[in-house]
Amino acid sequence: MKKLVLASILLALVVIVLGAYTRLTDAGLGCPDWPGCYGKLGVPMTELTIDAANEAFPDRPVEVEKAWNEMIHRYFASALGLCILIIACIAAFKRKVGQPLRLPILLLFLVCFQGALGMWTVTLNLLPVVVMGHLLGGFTVISCLFLLYLRMTPYQLPMGNSTMRDMAKFALLGIILLVVQIALGGWTSANYASLACTDLPICQGDWQARLEFVGAFSVPAAQSYEFGVHTYNERMTMHILHRFGAVIVTGYLLWLAISLYRQANSKMVRKLSITIAVVLTAQVLLGISNVVYSLPLIVATLHNAVAACLLLVMVMTTYTLYRRV
């Protein structure tokens, strides 16, 4: 079961990367129906099947490349769901002493809800709230899988002193701040606001006078949310808030990493603090590169993947600090 959980973590990371790639290539509606593609299990490829698909969905002509991006993401997501179902069944029916039960069951409910969010992403035409929720759902699934793996991994640590217990609380706060920042990034991306600001460090022009906080977090009525429906000022506000959030989270996590390194009572905690700093630095550089190079596909996809890795490092750090021998 432990090997299956590890394989599921890797598969979940692949699904997150594929989800980001699908979104960034504007393939979220590459297949206008769900769970199939133009009524089929695969993408229409022949002239006959493409003509039939175009006739059935006249408002969404077949774009084979985008359709494949969408379907490959669905195939991998379905495989992940199957793995989690097997993990839950093993935990429920072949449980060993000390083996977690509630976490696998929670994972099963999470992945089912994540599948529903995937369906609503298509049926509600990329409604930003659903798209952001789908992103957060993916990050929640991989975090819970990683937590399950840690629960099944025996490792010995020195007894935590009062300082380490306090640092555990700060690490938990770091997870909360990071999740909020990921949500801001998801909202920015879901509303096609990633290039609303093309200057550094903040935004071009008189941006202070154009902030619209209420509109930035509203959901206007629309038949489709593909390519965004908000005004430029609203998108700019989303982007700026994401940048400010990045500054806050970066400062906090760097402080946490330095504090942990100085006060660590084990090599493992010290290594975790270094890992936080390294992954955080990579994430900041990728974010800056997105602006400087106008959102290149590979950089933007890596920005999403490294965010997931940073969250996993924070989960491991917090779990390690709270854990007792």
C-alpha cells in the first residue's frame, strides 16, 4: 500500500502539471462535453468523425490538439481516482494494525468531489470559481496523499522541545498563507489576468487609481468565461493582489526557514528548512520570469508544479515538527 501511495503522489503531480498545461494552452473546453469528447471516449481524428462532431457541436468546432490536451488530462485524472479507490479499499478491508483509515476514506471523497469539479469546469464553461476550486482540489488531494505517506513512514526524531512546538504553529500558519496565495494565483489564472501587469515590481501606469477590489472578486453573468469576462482594471487588481501576496508569503517562509535552521534540534529539520528556502527561491524566480518573458508555456507550467512541491515541503515540515517519538 505504501508503494501505491507513493505512485499516487507522483501521478497526482503529473495530473496537476497536465491541468496547468491544459489551462495554459486554452484547452479547458477542448472537449465541450464530459466525460467523453464530442460524445466519444477518444478525440475525433478521422474526417468522418470530425464532421459528425462539428455537426453535433456547431458552436465548438473540433481542435484536435486542444482536445487531446484535455482528454490526456482526464485519462491521468481517472487513473489517479482508480489508485485512490484501491487505497481506500485496502485501508477499509485489509487494514493492518496502525494503518490509517480515515485519511484514505477522506481521499476517496476528495477525489470524487474533484471529479465533479472537473465536470462543472466544462459544463459551466470555465466558471472562474469552479476552475479555482478545481486547482485547490488537486493541491488538497496531493497534500493528503503525501500526509498519508508520511503517516506510513516510521522515522525517529528527537523529542520536540517547547521552541519546536512553537515553530510547528508557525509552520502551520505558513501552510495557510501559502494556500491563500495559491488560491489568488488560481483566481488570477482562471480570469486570464496573468498578463494584466507587464512591468516590475508592480504594474505599469497609474495602477493605484484603477484598483477595483469588488469587481475583481465578482463573477459576472456570462454564457462562457473562456478568455475572461472582467474589465482590464479588475484583472489588473487580481494580478497586483497576487504579487503582494507573493511578497508576504516569500518574506514569511524565508523567516520560517531561517528560524528553523537556527533552532533545529535534528539534521532532518535543518534539511527541511534548507529545502523550503531552495524551493521558494525557484518559485519566486519562475514568477518573475512569467512577467519578464510574457508567460512562456514551460515557465508557467513549472510555476504551478513548483507551487505544489512547496506545499508538500511545508506539509512535511509541519508534520515533522508536530510528530512525537
